[in-house]
Amino acid sequence: MSIAGKAMKITTKTLQEMKQAGEKITMLTAYDFSMARILDGAGIDVILVGDSASNVMAGNDTTVPITLDQMIYHAQCVVNGVNRALIVCDMPFGSYQGDSRQALNSAIRIMKESGSHAVKLEGGAEVVESIERILTAGIPVMGHLGLTPQSIYKFGTYSVRAREEEEAAKLIEDAKLLEAAGCFAIVLEKIPADLAAKVTAAVNIPTIGIGAGSEVDGQVLVIHDLIGLTHEFNPRFLRRYLNLYDEMTKAVGEYINDVRSQDFPNDEERYS
């Protein structure tokens, strides 16, 4: 049986063992109790309470507006639905950048108030001080390099990152810095596949890719994209396993017709 299959509870140690054994790690986002319970029951290894909630749950154009209080709320909901998976909560924009004391306080709030198992934050050398301070409290930290959506106004685009030699070299160096600082894993988002492979070989901690090819230690997708609740977002890296947008639109249309034709509720669906 696989390492993940034998684990009653997935921990950061489990992920490290999976990397060493060459066993791929699976990660998906969730933001509420019902979705988290489904993903956990299906056997997902890691659930990310992503700041992508700003987009798919709140309808914002970027991840920037979501607050720490909102992230804690979503994480609380997810924790209530999970028995096995490792739960990682994104630290939102403004909760850790430039002030390591604030970063520590934000991470402590996430852990105490939500019950999450770890936090994730974006950036390399510029956030190492925050990572090290968070780790002093015994809080596991997942890093995030490549396309960093919280910095969208800095980059001005969601295009692939680190295609140029200088940026690629910095990304590898940042990955090594994150490992040295104590991160237990790193998300690599939207970078060339060959660079992701080099990063994965250069560090001893797991790498989780999204738009980073197959030669990483695991994969992550936003659940709304995977099951087709979103329908206008179609990056190359996305594989839709369902098309719930169309299915739900059809179901709601049938419900409307049945109510208006007085077919619903029928005799078997009413009480006497």
C-alpha cells in the first residue's frame, strides 16, 4: 500500500516521506464544510484553503481584497469537514509582508481560531524573515514561488513566470532559501516545466505544481475549476473533470419549469 494510503492522518512528515518514495502528492482547494468533506472522503492528501476564495467565493478580480478574518472563517468551515487531509490556510495579502511580527500574529490567529494545520505565504527572500518568525511558534509554513497572485499589481499580468534566465536563477535560489528557512513544501505556480524539475531536484522538501509540469512532487488545482463550476477560466494547465456549470444550469432550468407547470411538488412529494 502507498504511504498516503496507509496514513490515518496526513502530516508534513507524511509529505516528506512521499517525496522520498517518489509518491505523488494530491492537493485541492476548498472553502466550505460540504466541499471539504467530499474531498477528504475521496482521499485527497492536502486541502488548501486558498485566498482564491476571493475570486471564486466573493467574485473579486484578484486575491488582494480578501481579509484575514475572511480566511479564518473559510478555514474554520473546512476544518469542520475534514478527518484525514492536511489543511493549509493561505495568509492573505497584507497579513505578513514587510512586518515579521505582524506575520507571526496573523499565523497564530489562523492556527488558533481556525484549527488549520499549516499556513502558506507567497514570496522568496523578501519574506524569509516572516517565515522564520512564524516557525519560532512551531507553525508549519508552505512557501509559494513563481506566479504569485497577491503581487498581480506589481507584475501586471498572470503570464508564465521565470522564462528569463535571471528570474529562473532567482527562483531556484529562493526555493533553497525557503527550504533553509524551514518551509515543509513549496507551491510552484505557472513556471516552465523544465525549471520546475530543476527546483524539485534542488530541494529536499516537496514541490507542488500548478501549471508547472509533471516533474514536481505533487499537483494542486482550484476545485471550482476542476469540477467546472467556473467556465470562463481556461488556462493551459487546467483539466476539467466535470462540467457542473452546464449541469447545474440545466437542473435549475428544469426546476423552474416544474414549479411553473405545477409538476413540482407532485403527490409523492407532499405531506398529508
